[in-house]
Amino acid sequence: MRITAQEEYGLRCLLQLAQQPEGEPLTVREIARREGLSAAYVEKLLHLLSRAGLTRSVRGQSGGYCLSRSPQQISLGEIIRALGGFVSDAEICNQFTGNLDCCVHVNNCGLRPLWRVAFYIQSMLDRIPLSALLHDEQKVERDLMETGRSSRLIV
């Protein structure tokens, strides 16, 4: 599974908002400064996140952006989908670039179960709230490892 720069930076922007007291907005410029990104790029990311219903803009002199829900109610899976999404097995299989009209393994593919591992990761990310990333690195890693151990891969 590949995490794009857009997904990573969008997640970092959301973490900045999640660290704010509830209802206290952050400006695009402040998020950009804190994350070392351009204001134009942060604006683009926040627009995508707003379209997905994860952030909302606050107008006025002390305006900016806020999370639309609490960090406990926003899953990492939602965030990844809003910023680029996951690839489905149909999309993977339809990207056939061989000499024929379709893949010769379309009816019996030994690779297709491998793609299900990516879907397992997606389902895990759907169960992990944004708030889980608001701790120090060691605690986040321990919690994620525990989440992984408590989930069973069914292929």
C-alpha cells in the first residue's frame, strides 16, 4: 500500500486541527507554517477535506478551519478516501496492460487474494480514529500494534 504525499500532508493538517480546542479554528497560513507547507497547498487539502465533510471553514476575523466532528469520530480510512482513496480489486484488475483485451487470469487469479491484504488494511484504518494519532510516537505505535493483533486477517 502506498501513501501519497497528498494523503500524508492532509493527515498532518487534520492533526493540527485536532490538537486545537474544540471549535477554535486555525488559519491556512498557520497550518502551513506549522507543517512547512505552502499556504496554497494547505488550502487545496482543506478544500478536499471540507468537500468530504471532515473540516469546515469558519468565516470572520478569527476564522479559519475546524474539524467538522470530534477526532474520535473521524476514521483514518475516511481521511485517506477524501485525499485520494483506496484502489479496489476491480480497479487493479482493470488496469491490465497486456496484448489482449483482458487479463488471461480474469476467471481464476492467484494474485487477487493478495489484493485482499490491502482491503484488510483499509478496514483497519476505518476502525482507527484520528484521535489515536494525538499521542507520542511510542504510544501510537503500541496502540496500532495492539489493534493489528486484535484483528484477524480473513482471506
